[in-house]
Amino acid sequence: MESSIPSLSEELSDPQVKRQPFRFLDLPFELRSTILGYMLITDCVVDLDPNNYRLAHRRLNLFLVSHLFHDEASRLFYSGNTFRIFPTHGRFFGHKTQPLLSRLSPRYRASLVSLELRLGPGWNNPPRSWQVHDGLGLEGMAAVRIVKVFVECDPSHDMFRGFRIGKEFYTDFSVDLLEGIIERLHALERVEFDGWPSVMREGPLMQEGPLMQKLVDVARRGGKNCGGAGCSKAL
């Protein structure tokens, strides 16, 4: 005897069947978070960029669905992505540019877990906006556990001679930035280091160490766990 119950494919193809909207919020919280994660979490570092509106606008429209959706989606977006502390794109790489962290509300900053400090841009004339100050809101980022440091170049190398202000100028500048960041992130546990292959990881004997090594030393003096390609060689 054949079943009189229509199959799912038959129901979907039947124009007389009235379909109900899918009630996403009826799903368990864990399943909702997994689905939202596919839309909101990326492998890219979030920074000021002219393409942000085109790339992120549709995704962040999820915040506008409802108060509950806003709470869940925004918490997932800000906790699941890495945010760059100082902008590196040319359009925002100016003396008066307000960093992305300064533009976020305290509510969103409190959800951040991972930050990135990218060093190298402006090595001979860093923007005055690249300063660790109260406006960044680092003290209020109680959830930040990881800072990722990526070094694009080390101007203390001899190849920069004749172009730099001084051999240790950018090294001192970078060390001061990282020290200020570590001091203000009270819940920070780990600093991860990486850089382009051209960046030296260890210095010659009897000479000043390179930028990467001094940055690792700063993190260790601050009592933070170190990891990454740069840390493994800068011992």
C-alpha cells in the first residue's frame, strides 16, 4: 500500500501548498551562532578600507533585524574577527586619521578578542595619529586576549641607510607602541609575532638586535606568552 503522505519535493513543487517563512530564531543558540559565523567571521583583518562598505554592508545589515539579532550578530562579529589597531591603507594613513578602534562604541570594543599591530608603513615618518592614548579605548577591552604583531620591514637594516632618520628611530617608535598597548590591555595573555621573510629574526653578536627581537623582549618583560614565526627565532 502506497503512502498518502506527500514527499518534501512534492510539497515544494506544489503551487497550492502555502509555505511558511523559516523561523531562524527558533533554532538553538549554538546553531544560530554557527550559521551567523559563516557570514560574519572572515580570515581578513578588519581595518579602515574604502571597500568596507561594499564588502561588509550586506553582512552588517543583520544588525538591523531586531534587538536580539543585533546582540547576537554584533557580539559574534566583533569577537570572531581580528581588528587592526592603526590603519595602513593610504587613504586613511594620515596625521589626522582617527583609528578604527576610536570609532567603535565602547559596547563593541568590549567584545573584541583579537587585535593586530602592523608595523612598517610610515617607517620614516609615522603619522601622529599612531599613538597609544585614552581615545583608543584599550582599557575598556576586557575581552582582548591576543595581539598579533606583523612586521613588514626593519629600517635598522643597512639597506635603509641614507633613507632613515636614524638606525634605531623606528625600532624605538615600535617598541613604545607595543609597550603602551600591553600596559593598557589588562586581560591580554598572548602576543603572536610574524613578518615578511626579509625581516630579520635575530641580531648579530655584539650588535643591537633587530626590531623583531626587541618587540619579543617587550612582550616577555610584560609577562605575556609569545608565539608565531617571529617569536620562535627571536630567542
